[in-house]
Amino acid sequence: MINVTSAQLYIWVASFLWPLTRILGLLSIAPPFGNASVPMLVKLLLGVAISIAIAPGVPVPPALDPMSMTGLMILMQQFIIGAAMGFAVRVVFSAVEMAGDMISSTMGLGFAVFFDPQSQGRSSAISQMLSLLATLVFLSINGHLILVAVMADSFNTLPITAAPVTAEGFHYIAISGARIFSMGLQLSLPIVVALLITNMALGILTRAAPQLNLFGIGFPITMVAGFVLLAICLPYMLTPLQHFLNETIETVRMLGGMATIPPMPKR
């Protein structure tokens, strides 16, 4: 007769439930898994499949009741860790969308907005095009596979324990959110500067020939110049995009190695 103790049952349940929670936290935010167009059932099934694959290699978690207060705190902690890793990847895509918005407004396409299923809001056509480009670059460098591999390795570098996680990694995530603006500016700066020069030239032309209708010729010229500059600059955007995505993967790997606060010694 097989006897199963409650401690063994807790370990079996926790060995699957807690890794699944960290993985679902990543899949809920990190592109391309976190896109709202991906059904929730698909995300759940993908998380379950990844959990089944990596569960045998996860270090044995503490023998705690998953429904106890400590078990629920560990559950919340695992979700926060996974969400932080997903947010680190989302930063790059937000920077790309910001670059597209800056380019669209400079070209005069600020009115050409569509519903964006990723942000559940309205974004410009150029922003969505650059976001699709970033997604293709991310998939071309096998970023989705590397992300899953880093997540699986994080259970060894950051094991599941009841000890709280130090705040250094989350502080770095909060600071890296400011990089959205710097990365977006770096990606859009060549096109924005070129369009600014075009607008200055149109202003000088209008002063030299006041009979010209600036509103009649300015909009088509800036739009055509913007599309020409996009066609020229798109191949050169691949290198900084790959650099930013590689930095993001290193950030996720760093978050997977966050230290835990050792428990206070008993007196």
C-alpha cells in the first residue's frame, strides 16, 4: 500500500503551481506572448506546457501548504518576479512605439491612429509598423526561445523560497522604465531631425515666395519625405534594435539571479 504524507503532497503541488505562477507572470506581459490578441486560454496552455517541461529540473520547494498564508505570499512573489521579467522586455517595445509616435507627429500623420491590441489604446500607423518590425527582429534572433530558457534557468539562480527578494532588481526595473524615452529618441532622432530640416526649408521657401500655399504643398512634401526617410533608415534600425533586445535579455537574466533576504536568526 502506498502511503503519501501531507508534506509530500504539498511538495508535489507546489513543484508545479509555483513555477507555473512565475511563468504565467512572464507570459502575461512579455511580448509577443503578452499581446492582447493572444487568447487567454493559449497563454494558460503554453504556461502549463512549459511548467510540465521544466518542473522536473526545478529545485525542491519548501514543504509548505500552498493555501496557507506563507504559501500565498510565495505565490504572489513568483508572479511579481515573472511580471518584472516580462516588463523588462516590454520596455524595448514601448520605446519602439514611442519612436513611431514621434515620427508620425513630425510627418503630419498624427491623425492616422488605429486601435492597438497590445496597449488597449490608440496608436499611430508608423508606431504599429515599427512595433511589428521589433517583433520580427525579436523572433529572428530567437528571443522568445532565449526568454523561456532564461526563465527556466532562473529557478536555479533564484529558487523558490519563503524568504523575500531583495529590492535591487525591482529598483533597476523602475529605473529602466526611464530608458523608454532615451531609446525611443535614439531610434527616431535621424528621421525627426531630417523632417525638421525639411520644415525649416519650407518655412524659408514660404518667406521667399509668399504666394505659395504652405498648407497645400507642405503636408504632401513632409509626408513623402517621411516615407522616403523611413525606407532609407529602416535597414539601419536593425542594429540598435538587436542591441536593445540583447540588453533586455541580459536584464531578464540579471533579474533571475536576484538574491533573497536571509531570514532573521532565531534567538
